[in-house]
Amino acid sequence: MVKRGTKATRKFAASGQLTKKIQARRKHQQIQRKNPKNKGAKSRRREPAQAERGHSENEEPEDVDRAKAKQKKSRHVALKGMSVDDFLGADFMEEDDEAGEPDIGASESEDDGEDEDGDDTDDEDDASFASVDLLEDDGAAHMLELSTLAEKDPEFYKYLQEHDRELLDFNMGDGDDDDDDDEVSDNADGAAGPEGEQLPSLTEKILRSWQKSLLETRSLRALRKLLIAFRSAALMNEEDKVLAWSIDSPAVYDKLVRTALRYTPVVLEHHIPYKLLPNGRYKAPTQTRKLKALQKLIISFFHNIIHIVSQLSDPELLKTAVTESTKMVPYVTSSRKTIKQYLKACLGLWSTADDRVRIASILAIRKLACATDESILDLVLKNTYQTLVKSSKNTSAHSLPSITLMKNSASEIFCLDHQAAYQHAFGYIRQLAIHLRSSMKLKTKDSYKQVYNWQYIHAIDFWSLLLGRACETSDGVKNSDLQPLIYPLVQVATGAIKLLPHPRSYPLHLHLVRSLIHLARHSLTYIPLAPHLLPILTATLASKSKASTLRPLDFETTLRVPQQYLHTHVYTEGLAQETAYLTAEWLSVRVVHGSIAFPELVVPIVASLRRSLKAGHGGPKVSAATKALVERIEESARWVSERRAGVTFAPGQTAAVDLWEADLQFDDAPLVKYVRVLRKTRERQRKLVEKARKGEDEVVEE
């Protein structure tokens, strides 16, 4: 009975690589035939072949056909007993009678690089990674000491305790080895593979044997088998895909995915570690024999992760996939196509997924940005900002928390490299200025929409967050490369406030003022906001409002007030309270309240508000909010005057003035205390509204 070909041979034949190997061997043999050194040997081999052909010419045509059929049948029978190396020789495919020639040996070097578009030519050919097995050490492999695993890798040890306790307590005398999967019966229940053959079904026993090999010896052979099985799990619902395993049990599927994600970074870190730099960045692993053999396997694994991420619905498993794939980012930085696809997948999760998955995604994006390759950083910054702007097109009470999270995390990414961030920030702030200029020139309804929209407002707020974070220092020294962008950003924001001074646009003006206050507080830059806040307060004091049954407006999620809200108590009172709070916030900033000239600075503000209170027709809540603000401002002005009463230097001595302002502890000032109380009250009300929105409380108490 003829022995069947090995399972590896059948898998290789089904993978589609056979034709490529045959063509490479034939091309190499043709080159060898043209070599003059080989002509003598070929002529000696050609003589018996010619004799056989001369003998066959004397035979009848029917005898020749029967001989060819018999020869073809014998060749097919011999194929079943071939090894992988004999199968790659492909001499049995030759039409002429050259089967007796010795195997010249084709070149095994393949194109490990990418095409001009960055495409990896063999990303999905998992079955052809036989060279990985050759990397195993011939001597005793590295045995992991389980007693010291908790000290060397506590996170991995904790995972094993939670999910694979049996693996930590396994018996070294067990008979399981890495080749258990090769002994699976071909008639096992499974999905139909190529040419109708049944795929072997992956069992927990086979998976356990791979885990043991990975844990004991960091086996690359077991890693290859694990990742090929992971490919089957990722593509099991795809058509026209050649798979190696069928996975029938949901428990085995879940354990396979988690095992591949958890174990692969550990094994790669052991065999091909990468270098972390003191500045937080990393260098890709050096090109070694192991890395060259594993490169395609890693790239294929990454593409399978990207594919499976789009199908997972469990947030916990999705978070695990993103978190564990982040650890392998340094190994794929050489593949631009993989980087782009992985970045796109992470940005998609960052903008739409659960909060836990969002945080894991931004950490993955940050890992990409920490590469020493500046082109990758530029790619990350550009796509991150574009994703943020696209996601902020529609803002509501439900989407505002996620947009805020995106802005904060994106500003952290941009702060990794101030020089690279400057190039992008300059271009995008200039783009905002161009939109504003065109709106000022045209003065049409459509031109106003280019500025008065959520994307424009969130863009200004994002750059305010970024510049505030980049220019914030403990000693007040502004040494960031992004410092020169503060002035143009303030000009764009104040220009947008002046574009349409209509009462219906006041909420939009307050959004921009809120962004500028944040920028002034963190960058210690004085921004004169009184000309933009006082007109709103004086207008509310001078307007005659009417009663209505409309619900109060949420100024955090409102840009343009509906027409029916104008001149109503609910709008006027809410606008006055919000404006008074922002005025107090701006005056309590250190660069304003901590100035030695604070008493003189607030004189025009107090005079304007008192004059409006005296001649105004606002409601009692509007007047009460304004009076409380004026009283706190005057108390703080007297508090600063008392602190500077003993000053002996002149106003022109700027060094002495700066020293006095730096030593001033203004946390106990009346206005600062007043703002602190208002902030706590607003935070408590916001939490009550959030509970009511989620349905936790039926009634919202004021």
C-alpha cells in the first residue's frame, strides 16, 4: 500500500504556492542548462534518454499511448509518498523525460520586501512559513522557570492564573507534544476544505499542547501553528479562503483568540526584542535571521487581527485584541500598508467604540506615534485630527463626552513631538483663518455656515487644549515650539465671535470664550475677553423678557438658539448665569487675578455692569447673578490692593513686579472662592442631568 503524503504536503499544495515554486525551479534549471560548465553532464545524461526515445519510435502509436498513461499513473502514485522537499522539486510535472536528472536546487530566497505601494505579496500564505520551524535551537531550549515567572512577567503570570491555571500546574511527564495536531484524523468532523476534504477540528487538547510549548521553550514551531489556527478563526466566515482548521466550539474559539493575542508578544519579545529609547520612543528590531523568517508571519498575524477586530462584538475581547496588538507594533513598522490599515482600524474604534476600547485604541495610536520613523508620526497626526473633525460634526448630550475624550487624547498624541505638531497645527489653524476670511468677505448665509458649525468650534477648542498643554510649565517659562501659534489662534477665535453678533449666536460665542479661558489659564497668556463678555451681560440686563413654558437650554450642546427662545425668561436667565460664570472664570485666572494691576483692570468692568444694573430691565435672576459677580470682583480688588500696600518699587521695575506676582498666593481671594463654589454647584447639577438622561432618576431636583 502506498503511503499517503504528509499533511504539510497537502496543505502546501492547497495553499496555491506550488505553481510559484515550480516556476522558480524551472527558471533556475533553465539558467543552469545555459551554463557551459553543465553542458558535459547534460550531454552524458541525454544519451540514455535518446536511446530510449529511439526505441520508442519503433513502437506502435497505441502502445505509446498506453505507456504514457501507465507512466502518468505511476507518477501520480509516487506523488502520494513524496516529502515536502521532493514535492517542491516539481520534476514530476515535467512533460519531457527529465525525471532522472538530479535536483539542481532552486534558490529559496523570496522577496521579503514590499511592492511599490507597500503591499506584502504573501501576507496570507500562512501555510508556507515552514522556515520558521528551522529557527528552533538544536540543543536544549530555553526552559522557563515557573517559580520566577511572577517576578519576571507579573502581568502574563496573572493572566495565566485567571485563565490557564491548569497550564501552570501541568505535569512535565505528560505525553503531549507539538505534533499532536498532525495526528488528527482526516475524517474528523469539520468544515469542508479544498477539493472537498474535511478540515481537522481544533480541540482544547491541541491548543493546550501549543500553550505548553510556548510557555516552556518559547517554541517558534508552536507559535507558527498557533497563528495559522488564528488565521482560520479570523477568516472562518469568509468565502474562497484556504483554511487549516475548523473551529466548532465557541469556547475553543474564544480560548484560541485569547491565547494567540496573549502569547505572541511574549514569544516575539523573547526571540527578537526591540530597544526602548530614553525619550519614550523605540527602535525597530535589527534585521536578523529570525526576524527575516518571522516577518511575513507577523505581518499576516496583524492583518488577521485587523480583520477580526471588525467582527468582534465583545468589548472585553476587543480591548484585549487592541491592547495585545499594541505590544507588537514595533515589528510591523517596516510595512507601510500594515501601518495604514492598523491605524485606520484603531481610529475607527477610537471614534465609535466603548470607552475602555477607546482608551486601548488611543494607546495603540500613541505606540505608532512613538516610532523613530518621522513619516509614521506625520501619518498618525494627520489622520488623528481628520478623524476628530469628522466625528465632531454632530454634537449632542450623548456624543459630547466621547468628543471631549477624543480631544484630550488627541492633544496628548500631538504633544509627543512639538516640532512635528507645529507643522500640522500651523496648516490647520491657517485653514480655519481662511474660512473665517471668506465668511467676512462674502457675508452670506452659506459663508457663515463655514464658521458657525460644530466642526469649526471643536477645532478651535482642540487647538486651545493642545497649546495649553504644550505651553504649560510649572515655572511659567514658555519654551514650547508651539508657543508662536497662540496669537493666530486667538485672532481666529475672536474674529469668529465678531462675525455675527446676534443674540441667537450667543451660545456659540460662549463656546469660543470657554476655549480661550482654558488657553489663558494653562499657557499664562493674557487674553482680553471683557469686550466679548460684557456686551452679552449688558444685553440681558437691558432686554425685556416674557414668560414661557420652554425647557431650559443646555448651552454645552447648543450653537444657535431657536427663534422661539428669544426674549424669554428661560433663555435670558440662563444666558446671564452662564456669562456671569465665564466672566468670573476669566477674572480668576492667574494671569489676570494674579496681576498687580488687577484693581485697575476691573474698573471699567465694574462701572459698565453697575450702569447696566441701574438702568436695566432684566429679571430678578439676571440682576442677582450680575450683582453677585460685581460684589465678588470689588472684594477681590480690595484684597489685591491690601497685598500691594507695602510695595516700594515703581511700576517700571518689571523684574520686581514679576517676582511679586509669582509670590502672590491668590487662592484665598474672594473671587476665586466664589468661582470654586459655582464650579461645584454646576458639576452637581450636571451629574443630576446625566443620571436623568440615563434613566437612573425620574425627577431632577434643582
